[in-house]
Amino acid sequence: MAFWNTLERFGERTALITETGEHIAYNALLARADEIAGAAGSRCLAFLMCRNCADAAAGYVGFLRRGIVPVLLAENLDTSMLEGLLESYRPAYFYLPSEKASELSGAMVWRGESYTLLRLPYEQDYKLPEELALLLTTSGSTGSPKLVRQSGRNIEANTRSIAEYLGILSEDRAITTLPMQYTYGLSILQSHLSVGAAVILTDKTLMDKEFWALLKEQKATTFGGVPYIYEMLKKLRFDRMNLPSLRYLTQAGGKLPKELAEEFIQTCKRKNMKFIVMYGQTEATARMAYLPWEHAESHAASIGIAIPGGEFWLADPEGAPILEPETTGELVYRGPNVTLGYAENRFDLCKPDENHGELRTGDMAKRDAKGFYYIVGRKKRFLKLFGSRVNLDEVEGLLNRAGIPCACAGVDDRLDVYITDGSLLGQAERFIKEHTAINPNGFQLHVIEEIPRNDSGKVLYSALGARP
């Protein structure tokens, strides 16, 4: 049985802790969750605009328990992008912060401390297959209508696997450092609730004193971070902090530089904590690999091994398995957490399982003689910018359609945008800031004489990367 249908067994144990220090028991969480979902009634599609707060978490749990399929969205999603998603999917309900409810035309059917559930005027002209449980965006930065279709089996399998390999205890308390609509952040919430642990909910960042005060006051035992978070922790002199309640940290959302990984491995070792590197994609629900703590020092640059219940193999350019160690190929994963496929509109929701438990990750990797995997590059044009996956072709297309001819390239945590007209620099910068959720520190603009192309007119992105 799915974990969200068995949470009653935790009774009066603390499930959620708010920024104000309020402790919400599992019984109280479920009462609120079922009330919210009950206001929506029968199975349908619902948008959920996410914050790290009790009302948002309760809405999510309630939707899962009621069989309502939520689409999790970022709170700062551009208005025009939101309108496009609404038109593409036409959800029956929208659950969102109350102060934003007046921006939509809909009938209020439930109102809580900070969230409101609206009934939207769309007529449902599409079907929801029985196995569909959740929809997550593939790109939190551009508001793409392309969503990942996750089944209840996907969520349950990955949640149980994460709780197992991390050894999550019912006494644990995870503090949020990532948004709920991001697959990594969502997996932290789910894996802790599944074992009766608590989650400390906050939208404060590591740069806020209130975050550290809350962590200490509520005795957080763990938090997770993408590479950008660990860069911030280094600047904040995490090695000098006295945080005795922490027992382990996790890292995913992009490759951590080996030197930084080694530094945190040693820092955590001195603090009697574990530092656990992981690897995942939304298309695999959340996680596919982890590096066991006992191998952290000897394999600091590795993503580790497949999670319990999953397996990896490497494919050569023809798709055949690579058996020799230290040979690069595309990383392929098999497991019950591999999702059903994509949807680009509401009519795609009824598509069958297109992946059949196998995912070609698009990452190039190698395997050492001991069976540990290492990511060496990407097959497709994606970047991880501060933990969010960004499709370079999507960003390039947005700018070109806005009348800003360009080509996009880059590496993790830096998007490079190349334009040939210097007079468009300011316009390009404003467009990226206003129409995407890309961190302003995550992109650079470059003026070049011409965009390099081959004889067929395709952009030579390798030549862009060869700039001085």
C-alpha cells in the first residue's frame, strides 16, 4: 500500500514543523489534507503552486490520498507561462497561496491559513489513466508545458528505496533547503513522512539568519543541497559551525566538483556526520544512484551505485552493453521508479507507459573496476543551474522568438548566451530575468561577430565553447 495511505499509523508523532515553531502531528496533517482534497471531490487534475509551508504539504498529501493528480508549479512562475500551462492542461482545480487567488477566475471551495482551493471553469475533455498520480515539470526555469508523468508505483518505489539507503529514522527531522516542486525537494518530504519522521518547513535560505536559528532550535538532523548550496556553505564557513543535531547531509542536482566533495567529506567526518552524494532525474521520480558513506573518501568523484531495486548499465553508440571498465557510454537505468513518459498537453495524459522501466539518462558515464559509476558529460543539451535542469534549446528558442537572435551553450551553473548584435545586450538580460526563473548569477551574455554554423546551417556549439 502506498505510504500516503498508511500515515495514520504515526498518530500523534510530529509530521511538520513550521517556521513559527508549530508542531503538526500526523493526525492533524491528515485531517487537513483530507479536508482540502474532499473539497475537490472526485478524481481530477489540479495545479498546486508550491511553498515550503504546512498548507502546501497538506494539499499535496491530500491530493495523493484522494486520487487527485497534482501538477506541482513554482510560485514565481511567469504569468504568461502559467497561462500557457492552464490552457494546455485545463485543470479542474488550482490550489495556491491565498493572495494570488484573485488573479484567477474561479470559485473558492476551500480556504485555509495561507492557501485557497479554486474550482476553475474548464470543461474536462481529457482522460486521466488509473496509474497516473503526479505531474512534474522537466524545467522549472522556462515553464515548459512538457511534464513528466509519474505513477503511484513510481513514487512509492523511489520513496521506499531512498528511506532504505539513507537509513532514515522516525526520530529524524529534515529541514527544507529546496523547493517542493523540485523532484529532489519533494523526495525529501516524501521519504521522511513515509517512516514517521518530521520535516521542518521553511522558505528561508542559507543566507538568512532565521534558517540557522530554526535549524538549531528544532534540532534538524539532515538537509539536502545542490552544488550551489554547498558553494554557499563553504563561503559561510560551515566547517566552523556548531550544529550537533545534524547526523548527515545529502547532495544531488548536479555534479559537485571533486575538490569540494572531498572538502565536505572531510568536514563531515570531523563533525561525526555523513556526507552522501546522490544522482537522479525527474524521469526516474527522484533518485537512481547513491555513494555509500563508507566509500566516500575513496570514490569522491563518483555518483556511486544504483539504488536498492534499480540497476545501471552503459550503452555504446549502437546501443549494445559495454562490459569493460573505464569505458565511456550512455548511462542507462532500470527500475520501478522509471516514470511513464512525458506529456505536452492534457491529451497526452492518457498515453501508456512509454519507458517500460528503462531510462536512457542522456548522461555519458564510465564504470570503474569496483562497479562505481562516474558522470563524464552529457549527450544532450541540458545544464544544471543551481540544481534546476535547464534545456538550452528551450532558452534559445524563447530568446529567438522574442527577436533576440542567439545561441546558447555553457556548463553546469553557468549559461552562456551568444548574440551578434551588441545593442540587444540589455534587452536580452531583461528578457531572461523577466521571463525565466534562471538565477541572475547563472548566466553570462557574450557578443560575437557571427554564430558559427556548419554547411547545413546548424549551429556549431563546440566552436562557441572554444572562445577565449
